[in-house]
Amino acid sequence: MNKAKLVLAAAVLSFPSTLAVGQNATVDTKTPPKTPDPCTSGHEFATTDCTLTWHVITVYGTYDVGVGYVSHGLPENGYNYEGESLVNRNGYQHRFLVAPNNLSQTGLGIRGKEEFVHGWSVVFNASTGINPQSGLLANASATMTINSGLPRSGYSEAIDGARAGQPFNDEYFAGISSKYVGTLTFGRQRSLGTDNMLLYDPAGGSYAFSYIGYNGTMAGGGDTEDSRWDDALKYRLAFGPAHFGAMYKFADGNGGCFSASSGWTAATCAAESAHNNAYGFNLGGKFDKFSADLVYQHYNQAISVLNPLLGPQSLAAPYQSTTDSINTNPINGANLIATTNTVYGIVTDNNAIMATAKYSSEEFKVFAGYEYIWQNNPANPLGVGASVQGGYIMSGVEDNNLDSEKLVQIWWTGAKYTYRRKTDVTFAWYQQRQNDFRIPPTCSAEAGFRASCAGALNEGSLYADHHFTKRFDSFAGIAYSYVTGGLAIAIPHGPGVPYNSDNNFAPTVGGRFTF
């Protein structure tokens, strides 16, 4: 196979080579970048950005690890892949720790492109995230289940996310690409919101320095679990300076079971149908040094996952559906599903619209973005036993969590300065705000603030990233985040549990190797 064909095979039209939401690479997902040549020697691999390509297969990956300090943190565990830079409701003491995946998600992937007719090619991509300090697959749900049964003072860091121990927890898709009519792919894929976030976040989705990269609420259109969609069709088309995208997710989840009468048991439990279909659209363009995108996403029966012991509880059945769940009928008697290795889920129907803009010159880049999210109780409720990412199931479900429509607004801005082509200095600021969605809206210190009260989360970051070679860079920076009002309460229903501390200061240093 000649060199020209190897170069062609190394490119995957319309898709970035990033491995995760936490990837600090502003790769244009609408137009293919200039493809490096395949490596011909070990020396070339070490000193250039050549690709590891054989026939039509390219292997790629990243290793990112560092050390950090947090003013209010928790012990780490081998499943947590996001570090501890963001303020955490259970964080209670300052500590030094190994900081995984700071600018990028550590992981491996393979991709390829093979032309079968002039102008038409088969494309594919499969990638997964790994925790650099443990070697375990990234698994957000496991960070919660390993804390089940422990007192709050005994928790390790727990997160929610789309990566839940799947063999390919980032992406796994294949499709057809044409320079005439665009690219159509099917499989597990990043949402359009995730693609857009990676392009317009000043910190490129960095876990250590970006709230919208760490949290995933914005990328998922309301819930971080939806930053990646299984069983999804994605279409991309570029025409001159404009581009268009569309995405549809087929329903694939087990809906669990419920009963319309009180006193129901496993014998009277009725199965719910499959759930979680979704769709989205993207329209954008570029003019000279300016680019902008508009993204809309809708997701039915989106799930926000909690540790079973952190969910709302009833005296009769502490880990199952409560009186604020399906048909307002609690489960009486023994638990239908054991709480071991299961999670608690809050279910909503989500809509989100996102507008982003960027100015890029050789030395300066300026970023701005805004997203408006509206969430309602699901039109079709889920039941106990419903599935979530990674094949986990819910031993407790809340379908009537919202007293009224929940409105979330997220905005961000920032700038990146490149010094002598090798050093990037980035500043970013993020804010998330929510409305009062409690009835009656009694949100005062005297009445006791609740998670359903209005509140805000803010994060600012500043860091420098120096590239020694095309493959190796090192970084150092700080992030500071804090919460107020309803967002300073752990559980979004009832009195909730206040944060141990409402702020976190997190300096981090580390290195990254990318191939």
C-alpha cells in the first residue's frame, strides 16, 4: 500500500481524535484536519506527530496524569477518572492526591477509513477511557456503588457520567462517508452538545480546569449521563463555510416495572417499555477568524444517577420508589431489587439549546457560550429495575422530582494566548444557575434552603500548557469553584444534605503524552 493511501486511511472525516469530554484538543469536527504521515521509525514516532497506521487502521491514545492539592476533598478511588478539582458536596478536608486525566482522558482507540468507490469510504472508530493511576476502565457508576453502606465521613470521590465501565466507554461506531453528501455513522457516539463543547470551551473540556468538561450537564443537555448516546445515528455535512449535523438515538433501555395500586410487590409489578430515545440538530459556520454554532437537543427519560443511600428515602422501603415516584404509590414490604451494585435515579424529560462563538488568530483565541435547559417530570415514567449507562440498574426511581419546570442556564467565556507556538496560557470562567422549582417557593434561611431553590455554581481557572515536542507537554494551573443557594444542597428533593464545604481550591501540575 503506497504512502498516499496510508495517509488517506489515517483520517476519519468529521470526527476528532479526542478520547473524552475531558480532552484538551480543539479539533474541528466539521472539516478534516491535515493528516500527519504514518510513522516509519521509532525516532520519528518520538519526535513528530506521525500516526501509528497499518493498512487502514490507526491506533491512537493519550496518557495524562499529575499531582494536585484540594482544599476540600475526599480519598480517591480507582474508578474515578475526573479528579477532584470541582467543589464536591462530600468534600471535607484538604489533601494532596494523584490527579488523573487533567487536560485529557487517558485512553486508547482505533480508527480507520477505506475508500471502496471513488469519493465513498467506510469509516469506523472505537475508543475507551482508562484511569492512569489504577489501569481500570473509567466507571462513574462504580464510584457510587462502592460507597453504598458507608457513612458520609467514609466516602471516597463519587461522580456521575456516561462512562460506566463499558469496554468502549467513549465511542464505538461505523458508517459511510462521502465528500459529496456527508458522513452517516451508527453506534455509541458523542452527543452534538459534547462535540460543540470540545470546540468552544476555552479549556477544551479539561477535567482539571473546565466546569463544563468536568460536570457534563451542558454537554448532555441537562444530565451528564447523556454526553454519549448508544444506538445513535449521526449525520454531518459541510458545504463551503457552513455545516449541519443531526442525531437520533433509538430507545434501548429497560424501563423497569411499576404498579398503579398501592401495596404492590414483585408479583404485581408491571413491566415498563423501553426508554431513552433522543434527537438533536446542529447548524454552524465560519467566516474569516470567526466561527459560531447553534445546537438543540431533546432527551426523553434522562437519568441523573445517585448513590442509593443518597436518594430520597421512605420508612417502609428505604431504597425503592417513594411517594414522590411512579403513580405516587410506594413499594411496601421487602425491596424488589437489592441495593448492592445498583444506583438511585432521578428521571426527567430534557430540552436544551446552546449558542457558541469563537474568534481565532495565530496567537489569540476568545471563546463564549450559553446554554438554556428546561427539564420536566417524564411524560412516560420509569420503574424500579430501569437500566442506565453501562448496564447498571436502578433500585430506586424518582419520576415526580420536580414541583414545577426546572430551568438551568449555563454560560462561559475565556481566552487562550499562544506564546512562541509552544506555550498556551488559558483563562476561563463558568457559571450555572437554576430557578426556584419548588412549590411553594419558600427559599429562605428561616425556612431552610432546599436543592429545589434557586442557586448558582461558579468556577474560574488559569493554567499554562507547554509543548516540549509534538507528543509530550506539561501543564500547571489552578481552579476555584463555589456554590450558593439550592445548588449548595446535595439532594434535589426535600430538605437535602448541605455541602460539607461550599468551595474548593485546586492547583494541579502534570504531564501528558499523546500519540
